[in-house]
Amino acid sequence: MTINTTVREAGFLPASRIASIGVSEILKIGARASAMKRDGKPVIILGAGEPDFDTPDHIKQAAWEAIQRGETKYTALDGSPDLKKAIREKFQRENDLAYELDEITVGTGAKQILFNAMMATINPGDEVIIPTPYWTSYSDIVQICEGRPVLIACDASSGFRLTAEKLEAAITPKTRWVLLNSPSNPSGAAYSAADYRPLLDVLLRHPHVWLLVDDMYEHIVYDDFRFVTPAQLEPRLKARTLTVNGVSKAYAMTGWRIGYAGGPRPLIKAMAVVQSQATSCPSSVSQAASVAALNGPQDFLKERTASFKRRRDLVVNGLNAIDGLDCRVPEGAFYTFSGCAGMLGKVTPDGKRIETDTDFCAYLLDDAHVAVVPGSAFGLSPYFRISYATSETELKEALQRIASACTRLS
Ligand code: PMP
């Protein structure tokens, strides 16, 4: 059901730009799972896209001190000088990228950064290439901006990564952007320097195409994977690349709502125009907290990632031990995106046939009381996403329940 049908039923006519945007499958499953929980069912929710850790104390302390200093007023439009300096240092230190302060923008979450970028650049009918599985907001934001998402299926056989051939074939004179996300929500797949190279070579041949990279999960990578970002790998593309990042996932700060980006000056300026009419500026207190996050100790990131890695291994091994499931080992983020083709065509104990990944996830919720999100919500089936940003005890229990629910299928 789209927002359009929901609001039309209430006798209200929405703008056409939101007509085809659906209510997020993730939110719908979350709402159903929470309702079941309220009814006393022991539901384990593996749907949330946020770390279960708390925001570190030194970051909270910085926010409190900012309040006491009276930093409770509007700040500079697209980020306080202090935060922009901390971001400039972060890009230099961690990504070997040099951005001037006026090539940096700060918004109310990386989501607003993406929104500002699309609002500032998309004309009706402009095309935006988005590999699937994708974070659903990408296509919804493009559609709100009256652009056309061009979805390219990138399944497990290509490691859920876009290939140069597919990218080349998708580019048209109307292509404005390519959106890449590494490590990815929902697949956890990440692009190494070698994976990026052929894509960047394609982009070098198409100067009208801009590149937006979402590096939100930069710090959550495993084993010996080395995180890299395209503007660092290919300086010739830097003038048409927007490098998006934020504090939500790395520093467990989802509720503080601070995201940022580095990019070419004219784009950053145009994005500020959008932001000036939407929010005036990001929260002053959250900006002060984010300065402490970026400038402060970074060693806890390693410990947290080590803990995520234990959970990743637990979940991947648990899923692959189940007949009919096939889970690729993700390089990063805190999600697994497991194939469930082997479950299609099976029948539940009460006689329902599982035709799709949505049916499979509904069965897991009803029978095993485990909430996971079907691949269809991310534009690629038949798969399902587990967010393992929860305790090992809960994950073990959830895996046991999934395994036993699967054995009850015939
Ligand atoms: N990009 C990706 C890939 C995400 O998963 C998320 C959050 N789910 C965001 C961006 C947005 O993060 P925020 O708005 O909290 O900064």
C-alpha cells in the first residue's frame, strides 16, 4: 500500500511526488512485531538498523557542557566551524582526503544530506542509478525529488556489488547520479579498491555522471578488509563525488541526528540552500557532541567492531547450517542478507505455501516469533535481512527458533 492510497482513503489528496512511495516494509514489520510483543508473545526483533551500544560517555558529557555554555541557539547554516574543522580532520586522517571547510556540509543525519543533494540537483525525469539490494530511502528520496531511480539487481553471485558492465549499460544522457553504499545496508557487502577501480574507470568516461558514496558503515568492517572511498582512490572524480558519512552508526548516535559530507563547492552551496529552507541548521547540542565523537578517543570502535564480528560469525554460521538458506559472509555493517530460495514452494504446518521471501518472513514472525525483513523491501528477492546489532544470547535464541521453524516446513 502506498502513502497515496492511505491518505486518499482519509479524503485527502496528496502531492503527486509522493504518490508512488510505499510505507516502509521495515516499519510495517516492526509495528507488527511490537504489537505481538505487547500481546505477550516473546518476539525477538532483528529488524532495527541501529547499534545496541550506548553513546560513549565522553560524547554525552560534551553535549552537556555545550548546553551549560549556552550553545543552545541556531548555528551556522550547514554546520558550526568547530564541527566542520573536526570533519576536515577526520577526512584527512582516515580517508586521506583534503576538503576545505566550504567543501563540507553538516545536516540532520546522513538522510538529510542525501535529501539535500537530490533536492539540489535532480530535475524531473533525471535518472539515478541505484544497485540493489539498496537502503530503501535512496529510491524514495529520488522519487520525492521527481527523479527516476534506475535499479540494477546485483545478487549474491556478484557479491551484491555493481559491476562495470552493468554500470556502463545503465548510463544514459539523463543519468545524473550513481549511488554506492559500502559497506552496504542491507547486504553488508563492501567494495575494496580493486572492486571500485573498474566502476571508477566507467565514470571517468562519462563526465556528466556524478557519484554519491554513502560511507556510513566505514568503521564497521571485519577481518582484513581495508575500507577505501572513491574520491581518495580517484582524484579525477573528486570534483563530482559527494562523500557522505555520519556519526549515527560508528558512535552509536542515531538519535542525535548528525550526518555530513565532503564534496565540490558549488554542490555544497546548493545543498545549503535546500537546508536553509528546511531546518535552518542541525541541532547545536548534537553538533557539539559530534565534535567530541570525531576528535575524541577512537579505540572503542575496534572493541565494538570485534563484538559485531563475533555476532556476524554466529549468525552466518547459524544460518548456513539450515538447509535451504544460503548466507554470504559480509565484509561489514551489522547485517546479513541471506538467500532463502530453498524455502520457496514449501508448506507451513497450517497449510500455507511459501511463495516469496515476504511469506517466509511472515512465517518466521508468526511461528518462530522472530522479526526479520524480506529482501523485497530492499529491491532484491528471495533474500532476508537480519540486523545482528543485538545481544549474542538473543541471536542464539533467534537462530535456534529459525532453525526449528524451518524444519517444520514440508
Ligand atoms: N545510509 C545508510 C546506508 C543507512 O543505513 C542509514 C541509516 N539506516 C543512513 C544512511 C542514515 O543515517 P542517519 O540519517 O542516521 O545519519
